[in-house]
Amino acid sequence: MENRIALWDNLKFLLVTCVVIGHFADQFTDVSIIYDSIFLFIYSFHIPLFIFISGVLYKNKYTINKALFFISIGFVYKIISSLIDRVVYGTVNVEFSLFSDGGISWFMFALAAYIIILKVIENQNKVYILVSTIVLACFVGYDQTIGDYLYLSRIIVFFPFFLSGVILKNVDFVKLRSNNPRYLILGIVILILWLLLCFFELDLFYRFRYLFTGRNPFFSQIMSYGPLARLITYIISYGVGFSIIMLMPYKKIRLLTSMGKNSINVYFWHMHIYYIVDKFFSLSNLYYLGIKGKLLFLILAVFLSVVLSQDIFNFPIKQIKKQVYKLNYSSK
């Protein structure tokens, strides 16, 4: 029987819900200060913490199968996106980039890269590599050619979170919090402080938005202190991520914990569903119906996360996994 830790499943449901809320909010960040604040707050921790959890749960076996699994999901996502562009939107010149993507599929290719990298460095000094990759990420933004090609910018920027998870995989976070109540208090203080800064000091911190995505080189406004700005985002992401781990319930929660097991299905389907529903029912028009409309728009993001967390949406992830691991399962 699979031995799952409820803390991580609870976290994964929270984080994938934040992913959906963040993508919904991003539709209107050009015109909404409140959505800007929500976007900044969510992006400071949701992907870094997701990748950290992936590192914590990393096991050094079936390396090729795991990498092939995530690569397959990435390309299937691209294919479905192209089909939706053609069939739903009627786009004739459908865009399909084999080695580049600014959309959702980058996450799958990054995980595949991390799995392969961990296999290569399995016997090396991982703390040294962690420090080195953080330093590299702090300076790679000066390379203006880096970006979506080969998903290289995000792979470099987010790799320290994955490696941190691998290094700390033997830490019992549940016991750590139980034995140190001050960590819970510290987590509350950090989270509230960052939330207040996102909403009341937005002009000061919104410049970090493009660094939190991990996608972009340094832009002109921060060029003179780019490495320091990147380091600040790391400090914020690690601090807020620690806070959320300390605050997250570590016991099984009825329905919620089980939904966390299907976070990859939510990640895979949510934007496809959004675009289709918005095409036929103008979902985004809710934003223009005042405060209640703006709130309802984000509530629907949460609702979508719950719906897509049900087993019925395991397709095509379940089928891909079955085929990729077929030989290993059959040999047991």
C-alpha cells in the first residue's frame, strides 16, 4: 500500500488551487491593482513550493521512466492546446513549438530535467551544487538571450528549490513543527507581513513579478542590481514557503487530502477548460460586474480546482503513466 504523507497532499491541493487562481487573476493584472497583489503573493511561493515538494518526494529509481512520463505529458499538453486553438478558436496558423513554451507545459519538462540532473549528481556534494546554482541563477538574468527556449531560464531559476527538497527529504516537518511551536508563530508573522507588503507596498515589490515567474532575463529597471533582486526573490520564496509548510494541517482532511493526489490533473486541464468555457460563455465578463463579480471570478477558480481534482479527470495522465511504467510494473 502506498505510504503517503497527508501534509504534502494537503499542500499540493492548496498549491494547485493557487496556480489556478493565479492564472485567472493574470487575465486582468493589466487593469486591476487587487489582482496584481494577488498575483504577486501567489507567484512568490506556489511554483517554488511545488518544486520543493517534488524534490522531497524524489526517489532515485525508474529515472528514465519518470523523465519520459513528464516529457510525454508536456508534449500531449502542447498537442491538446493546438487542437483547441484550431477547433475551438478556429485558428488556421496554429502555433506549435517543439523546444520552447511560455505556457503551462514548461513545468513538466523542468521536472524531467531535474530528475535527469539528480541522477547525474547523485554522488556529488549537493549543498555545494545548491549554493552554486543559486549564484548562477542570480547572474543568468544578464543573459538577454535566455528565456523560453528549452525552458532553460525556468529550469535554472527553480532548480535550487528542487535540490533543497532532495537535501531536506529526511527532515520530519510534522515533528519539526510539533516540537517547535515558535516555528508556527514565525510562519504566521512572515506570511502576514508578506501579504501586507503585496497589498500596501505593491509599487515597491511588483517589479519582482517577472523574477518570480523564472521566465525572464533582467529587465532595464533592475539591471543595475539584478543579482540582488533575484536573491531577494529567493529569500521571499523560501521564507513564505517555510511559513506555509508550518501552517498547513498535517493530518488527513476529508476530501481535501485525497484531492491533493490529483494535483497534476488540475494543472493539466485547468487552462484548457477556462479557455473553452470563456469562449462559449464569456466567463471573464464576471470581472466587469463589480466587486462581487471579481470575487466570484476567483471563487470559480477554486471550484474548478475541486472539480478537476476528481478521478474522472485522470485522463490522459493515468494512461500515459500506465504505458510509461508498463515494463516495470509487469516485471514485479
